[in-house]
Amino acid sequence: MSSDISIDSHIQVVLVDDDAHLRQALGQTLDLAGLKVVSLGDARGLPGRLPDDWPGVLISDIRMPGVDGLELLEQLHAKDAELPVILITGHGDVPLAVQAMRAGAYDFLEKPFPSEHLLDSVRRALDLRRLVLENRSLRLALADRQQLATRLIGQSPGMQRLREQIAALATLQADVLILGETGSGKEVVARALHDLSSRSHGPFVAINAGALAESVVESELFGHEPGAFTGAQKRRIGKFEFANGGTLFLDEIESMSMDVQVKLLRLLQERVVERLGGNQLIPLDIRVIAATKEDLRQAADRGRFRADLYYRLNVAPLRIPPLRERQEDVLPLFQHFAETAATRHGLPIRTLTPAQRAPLLQHSWPGNVRELQNTAERFALGLELELDSVPGSTVASSVSYTGGTLGEQVEAFERVLITAELARPHSSLRSVAEALGLPRKTLHDKLRKHGLSFADAGSPGDDGD
């Protein structure tokens, strides 16, 4: 078979041998065993043609013109050190094969060999390769989750669910619609989707549609040719075209005019853009992440947003829970922002007193994380805590808990305080109990009741914690 045959993730075995008869015989053996095979007469350029994390096995003769089996092994393992390579050897090549095994070859077969030996070696190598790639995928997923946990702080069920959704969507190519109130962190979520995706090497272009004047929004997004309108003297590359190969984040999409919505719908469907005043359709390879603070379905029902664009965008929605729905995240977030600000300004890190924590937990945070960050920065600068009041709000209505009875609200508030204390730096569970003013046994009971944990926690009777 010719060397220009494509190799993709469906190919299980690549066989390289300059002996056409042996190559044909071994290829038939593998094919009859139900394996998808590509047979090549030489190894030149082969490593560059294998996709990353290719799930297959490579079989190669040792003695070949051009690139021999040992050179090929070295080139392949420079790309992926865990790729299984099976070497075929003549009798005089056994010392070379032993050398290759020490260099990382999976197996070697001395000619002539029964076909069953080849199939057994290939199947074992494929099983090993599958396990290697599964472990690699798990490690990457864990790293992604750890990265997300540092960017999207919070242990509330809503934030844990959001991080799981981001990790799942980041690897896909689907466009995403982010739903969130002002200040909830929509651009942070969009950047996380981009950074954890295969497009992370490409541009991330953010644009706030609500901040653009109606007269320039089309030119900003789609670009224009010289003479497209009065004052258009030079060609302008629009944001969509500039984001080619990467991600475009389009915030406040609800503010777009109906004319722009029509063009956006066409772009999403056909993946092409046409500059204003131009006739050329420019192919695009972009992912669009749109964001809104409004209910687009209601806007569509009222005729303020195109229903077809809403349904096109709503394939993969992500809802960011407002801060009032995740009170247990308030204090960890506040401390993080305060410490970051103190470090940036070269100031000592301040710690909240119990009296200062209460109003933070009782506040409704209408400005969400942005308001909390500003409040934490003022605190880090040594200023007094000042929370904006919301007309008509009270302490009772500002705090949102899942339970409605007094007992349920007390338990929820207790969980918030314990969670916040666990998020602070503590060397042991004993210091957590002391900070909360609780006996250690009581704290253990409350951790179990609320489903919380501490890495250094011992048993209630263990004095070593």
C-alpha cells in the first residue's frame, strides 16, 4: 500500500516493511483478525502523520532502507514515549532487537514467526495503549478540574455543577450560551471554556455588544471594505474574522439589533462572514460563546429577539448561579479577593472578624461576584466594609437558603459558617474547632451532618489532630 494513505484514530495497526510479500501476508493476517491496518513500504515522515494520542500499535521491520526500525522507534518515542512499537527481526538482528527493547520497544518477533504470535502481541499492545490513553485522559481531566477550581472558586452545589459542565463542554466544538446576571463572571466562564479547549492556541476575542454604538456594531463584528460607507477608507477586519481559529465571546447579545441578529444567525449556520461592502464569503473556523443577562426566550416571545437565533444558540446553555444562591461561597471568595488585592498592593493580609462576616453573609449581593470583589479590595486597603443597600430588601430577604423553616435556615447558616472556616488555612481540624468555638467531637458530628470534610481530620478520640 502506498505511503500517502491517511492515518486516523480508526486505524489500529500501522505495518512498515520494505518486503512487499511479507507486508502483504502480515497485512492479510491482521485484516482477517478484524484489525484496521495501514501497510507502508517505508517509514519516512511517518511520525508526523500519526495524530496525537493515536490509539494504535506500530509494527516495523528493523532493517529497511532510509529510516530503519531503530531510528523509527526513536522518532516515534520523541513524539509519544508510550506508543507501543513491535519490531520484526531476522536471526542476525536479535542483538539489535534487545537493544531496541532497552530503548522502549514493546516487543520483538524473530522471523519466521507464527501468525498467532503476532496477533497475540498486537492485541496485548492495543490493550496497553487503551489503558495508557484512558489514564492520560483522566490526568488531563483532573488537571482541568483543578484549574477550574482556582478560577471559579466555590464549593456550593451550583458552582460544582457549573465546573463539571464547563469541563464537559470545553472539549466540544459546540457554540455555548452563558446565562448570568451582571457581575456573575460570564467572561471568566467563557475564558475557561476557551483555555480548556483545543482552540486554546488560537485567539480569544471578547466584545460587548451592548457597549457598541449601533452605527459601528456591524463594522466591528463583520468588518468592511474600502468605500463601504462614508469614512471607510481602508479595509477593516471584523471581530469574527479576527477570531478565526479561536473563540469569539459576544456579551450582552440581547442588545443586538434585528438586522445584526440575521447576519449572526447566517454566520452560525454557514460559518462564513461577508465584510460590509464586499462580495467575498470568507470561511470561518470559530467557536462562538454568547452571553446574556436576560431571558432570551421571553425576549423572543415579545418580538425583541429572533426565535430562530435563540434556538440556534440554546443548544449548550450554561447558567451561572447568582451569588445570593450560593452563600457558602461568599466568605472563601471574599478572602481570596482580599488576599489577592493585598498582595498586589504590598499590604499585609487582613482577616475578617466574626462581626465582619455576618453582614457579608446577610447581604444579597445584587452586583454578584464583581460587587464582592470590589468590597474585598476596599477591605484589603484598610477601608471599612460598606455594603450597598437594595431598596426594599431586609436581612431576612437578603439571605437565600434552601429551607423555609427557621430550623432549616439555622442549619443552612451553620453549614455556611463551617464551610467558610474550612476554606481558611488551617493546619489541623483542632484549629478549625477552636476558631468556631466548638468541641472537636461536636465539630466532627456537624461535618458528618452537613456532608463536609477536612483533609487532616482524625477520629473524635484522636488527640494527634
